[in-house]
Amino acid sequence: MYRLTVKKQAIKALLKMPKQNAQRIRRALDRLAEDPDRHDVDVAPLEGRPGFCLRVGGYRVIFERDDKARTIDVLRVAPRGQAYRQ
């Protein structure tokens, strides 16, 4: 099991979105924390920068993973079209 930390920006985004979508993202994050290599979570490495993207419906969760410390840091939660902007 990995320890999940969520940045303030991601928490704000989760609070602003419809409750059903936020719950769906939370369930996906829980599955990810159990085992980041499972096949039922849609994770892809980011191109051109370090990190990963978890795809949940029309939303993207940008995160970094540290296997030695067994942590997952959620950096950003945003709609698909806005998630990759820096």
C-alpha cells in the first residue's frame, strides 16, 4: 500500500467538481494507492516531463510516484483539456 498525499490545488479542484465525479476519482486513487501497477487503473507516463497521468472519465489526475518511499503525490486534478497545461 502506498501513502497518498494530495496537494491543495488538487483538493480545491475536487471540491469544485460535481460530487459524483469527485467520488469516482477518489475510488480510482484508492485503487491506485493499493497497487499502482494494477491493470484496472488507467495510468500512463507523462511525455516530456516526469510523472504520471491517471485517466478517470473526462478528468486527468497528474501525480508523481516514489517507489522507495512508497508514496504517491497528487499534484493536479483537472478536465482532460486543461490537465496538461503548466
